[in-house]
Amino acid sequence: MAQSTGYNKIKTAVFISGTGSNLNSLIKFSRLKKSPISVDLIISNNHESKGLNYGKIFKIKKKVFDFKKKSLTEKKILVELKKNKIQLICLAGFLKILSKNFIDTFKGKILNIHPSLLPKFKGLNTHERAINNKEKYSGCTVHFVNSKLDSGKIILQKKVRIYKNYTPEKLAKKILIQEHKLYKEAILKIFSP
Ligand code: GRF
């Protein structure tokens, strides 16, 4: 039986670059009985990522790769993923763009969360761009990763209303709360029988 120990669950690596609040939320979710995934590995491109602390707190293996030589780094990551029998990758605030070769190796098994209603506002500075564009709504999207930036098949989205006085920071905070819910829902949607 799949229990909170992770036995029988889909072995998952979460890739981060910064704060790791999505990582934290995914780890907590993964420890529930209903979760189809277990988080077994944390990968970051940045030694300073605050999110790496969750590895310590939850006793999950973490590895940092500097990405100076991308193709070599990706090869090393693939070795690490294989060693840990990783079956699924969740990108969560990961700021490096993975190569087509890497993505093809893990075809259909890489998810990403993006803080906009894709296909609108791919890439960075999404909140600022949504506000400047006078959008009434923004939100977040969980999607499969393909070799085009933020363009893979959409799994789920959540909308957030943008009010007149909103700054990019205020919008980011509101969307982040929804992101934490959305990632779990998307995983349940994909893997539930
Ligand atoms: C999130 O808004 C994510 O969608 C974006 O960067 C932010 C990362 O937040 N790509 P965190 O590191 O999960 O707290």
C-alpha cells in the first residue's frame, strides 16, 4: 500500500532556484496518503536557494548544479535522477531552461508551474506585464514541459482577479497561494485512476 513513507509512490525530483514555497507545499502533499508522488530529490542551480532548507527539514536528498556548462550539467543531473530512480520531475520556480535533449529523455514526465494564464505572458516578469497590459485576471498554470518555453500541454489553471490598486508584488502573493493548491490538483488529475 502507498503510505506516507513513499513506498510505491511515483518517485519525484523537484527543481528549484529560489524560495521554494511550491516545493514545501509539494513535500507536504507528498506525505499524505492520497498523494501519488513522493518527493525524493531536490535539485537547484543555486547554492543560495532558500528552498534548499526544506531538504534539511524534511530529510530529503538535495543536490546543487551550477549550470556553467549546460550540457555537462544536464548529463550529471540525468545520472543523479537515474541513481535515485526518479520517474517524474516537477519544476517549481526553476529559472534555468532545460535543453530539448534533456526534455526528450524525460518526455511527458516533466511538469512546470507558471504564474500566468498561459498562453499569456510566457517567460519572466509575468505580474508586471499582466498589470501593465490592464488585464482583469491573471493566475497560474500547471503544464507539461516541452522544448518550447512555457508552451507544453496545459493540465490545469486557476484565475485570480487583478484589482486597480494591485502592485506586481501583491499580485504575486495572491497567485502564489493559488499555485500551492494548483500543483497538487494537477498531479492528482494526471495520476488518479
Ligand atoms: C512562483 O511564482 C513560480 O510560479 C515562479 O516563481 C515563483 C517561485 O516561487 N516560476 P517559490 O520558489 O515556489 O516560492
